[in-house]
Amino acid sequence: MTDEQELRRRIGQLLVFGFDGLTVPDHVVDLIRTHYLGNIILFSRNVSTKEQLIALTSHLQDLARENGQSLPLTISADQENGIVRRLPEEIPVFPGNMALGATHSPQDVHRSGVLTGRLLFKLGINFNLAPVLDVNNNPANPVIGVRSFGDLAETVAEFGVQFIQGLQSQGIIACGKHFPGHGDTNVDSHLDLPTIAHDRPRLESVELVPFKAAIKAGIDSIMTAHVVFPAVEPEQIPATLSYRVLTELLRHELGFAGVLTTDCLEMNAISETVGVGAGAVQALKAGADMVMVSHRLDRQMAAIDAIFKAVRGGALSESRIDEAFQRVQALKAKRLGTSRQEEWDPLMREAKATQVSLSGNAVTALRVTPASRPTKEGLKKVAVLVDETTPLMVAAGRGGHNPLLKNALEAVFPGVPVQEFLFPSIFDGQSEVQLFPMLAQYDAVLAGINGTRNARYLAFVNALAERPIRQATLLLRSPYDAVTVEGVPNLYALYENTPWMAEAAIRALFGEEAKGRLPVHISEDFPRGHQS
């Protein structure tokens, strides 16, 4: 192998690339063969069934092995659970972080980590880009929110460590994100470059606490945040590209010796500022070991070329490449390559039972008013109010109308007719005055809340609360939305618009115990730990 080939081989082991499709495209075959690509990231676009996913991950590993890679590829995915998940729909996965926070049970979090690890291992995904270690202390955060365990640093630290240990016990690389903390922003770094202006003592007492705990617990990897932290980096440089943040703070001060990966460099915070190629070089200079380019081949090639030219031109030292290469290889050797057999059927049964159990432990009754609470006795028809303007979280994907509550009701009460009322479309043919008597004819009226954009809908739900109708309001994602409907009877927090949490909420509404307690402070009426 020539010196150039050896350098390209080492650079290839620092790259994390994604692609479109359910099978391996030709250009990815070429990236593995010619550029020694050592790491793949998968998204929902790469996944249909468990059989397809196993075939895909197996083919990728075969390609690496056939082309001389002595250690397996890392194949990663954002299986945070909850609203950010990448596994086939047929596989039962688990409530996400804030729902787990509502269980107030470290044991539940550990169970989730272990079973998530077993499922990933079976599917050939060996690197989980989870858990989120951000402390969500900003109710307006558009990118973290319910992806966080809560708003207390100590809770996020404790629960994060439980999830990490669960994953790593199953041979899965865990990755804490987004260092040094993305929880107190009101800007999504997929779309722009946020700044967190807190002073260093505040960062020490909040944002850094979970990362310190994760490092102490032996976390395999950490992901950087595309966020500016002036208290650490006085220049307008995001953490991903900052030597002061990645090397001086994370490596030297906090003592992290594992693999440091960037978040995707195609997010606007990087791609629309310094650019992907220059960003890849800067991230490596700053101390990152892996650079992630999840989507476009032209940007992936730009990163390869920029890194190679920077080394050949002396702007990026070979010793920095070698340090990162050795770190990645050491992690692969430590965590990957083991094999074990586990039967699908018992694993799926255990996963489903755990999904139901954790969901029941998480759903939270914020207010219960027996006089207007729906009952299952005499339940003949149900109305569901649907807000059509729900916000999209970029990391979660999936937009558009989702008949979540209708499906959940039909699962829990098969045969009971459910009618959806879509807002604002309903106002094209009906006024509020006409809607109230129509809804009074139903045995139960359930209103789903997911976001605050639709002011007329929220006003309607609040007005409905004053009517003698058996009703409940379900917060389908953010519990902070409670402030928009504080006066309604029978208010429940689900923390995520997932089928398992919706079904748990329906069961709780109609008689089962809602065991969860709020993991965040919302208002005087709904303080942290609240349970009706």
C-alpha cells in the first residue's frame, strides 16, 4: 500500500456517511472499496422490514471485509426511542427520554437501554447515536424538548448513565449528545446556528453535569453540538469546530478519552456557514475523531478531498489523523465483532411487554375531574379533535396528519366507532356554535394538543371545557403545552405522539392508573413531580 493509499485508508475510517435507499447503492460500494469508508449511518429511508435491514447491514459488512477492512464497519442510527426512532415499524420500541423521565425509575431506563441494545444487535446496527444528554430547561426548545430526560441536570445524568450502561452491556456503542449541551436553545441547529450565552459556572452546574457523569461511567463516544458557547469559545465558532471546546474542555479538563463524533455537517449551522468540506477539516483540527456527512455524495466527496488536501498541504497534521484513527480502531476492536444468537419471537414478545409496561409507567394525569371524565361503560361512539397544524421536529422526520388517537381508541376499544374532527378544516363548513351540540351527542370527546400555532383550535378546546360534555385533553408531545389549556378537565401528558403512549393514555383515561409524574416544571399548577 502506497503512502497515499495508507493516508486515504486512515481518513476513510474517520468518515460517517449515509445514503438513500433500502439496498447498497453503487457509489457506496465504491466509497468502501476506493475510499476505505469505515462508518455508515442509517435513517428511516434505509429501513422497511427487519429482514431487509438485516440483509442491508450484512451486505455492508461483507463489502468492508471483502475490501480488506480488518475490523467491522460501525453502522449507526438515531434510535433514541420515542419520536426519534429508525427501526422497522414491526419492531416494538420504547418510550423516549422525557416519557422515561416521567417514570422516575432508573430501572425502567436501564431496561430500555438493554432491550434497545438487543434489538439493534440483532439487526446489525452496532452504534446507537443515543442517549440525548441535553438538559431541557428551555420550554421553547424546538430541537430537543421531549428528547431530553428532563430539566434537572442530576436526573439527566443518572438516567443517561443507566441507558448508556444498558446499551453497552449488549455490545452496542453508546453516544452521548450534544456536547456541551443543546438543551437551552430556541433555535434548531438543523436550520440555523444557535448560541448559548450562559457563563462558565452555569455550564458547570447544568449543561456539563450529564456529560461528566457519562464520562465517569465509561461512555464509548460523544457527539458534538453545532452551538456557539461564548463562555468557552469567545470567537463565533460552533462547538463542533472549536479546539477550545473539543480538546481543551472535553479532552483535557473533563478527561474524555473515547471517540468524538460530529453531528451531521450538512445541518445548516455548518453547511450554510463554513461549508461541509472546510467544516470536516476544522472539526478534525478541533479534536473530533469522526466526521458525519449523512446525505449528499457531492458533500461527502468534498469532505474526503478537503481532508486529504489539508493533510498533504500541512494545514492538518498527520499525527492528528493518526490519533483519531487509533481511537476509532480501538473502539471497534473493543465493542464490535462479537456474535451471539437470539431468537426473534421471544425477543419481540419481551420488547412488546416492555413497551406496554414502560408506557403505562410514563403516562401522566395532570388533572382528573371525575364528573366529566369519560367512562368505558356505555361507550358507543367517540369524537376525536385533531389539530392539523402540528409542528414538525426535523430530527424526528414524519410529518402530516396522523390518526394517532383514533387508532389508539380502536386498538383499546375494538368496534367502538371513532369520528375525527380536523381543525381548521372543520371550520370550512361548521362554526363553533354548530360544533358544540354536535359533539354533545358523543359519549366521549378527546382533544389532542401538539403545539400552539392553531390559536382558534386552542380557544375551541378551552371553550369546550366549559360544556357539560364527557371529555379529556391529551398533550401529544410537549407537556409545556399544558399552559395553553390549563383549565380543561381530565388533562394527560403523553410526551410523544407514538402509538404505544397513545394507547397507554387511553387505558389510563378509561380506568387504569396513570403512574407517571412530571419530569419538568411547567407552572405553579403543574410543578415538577406533579401527578393528579
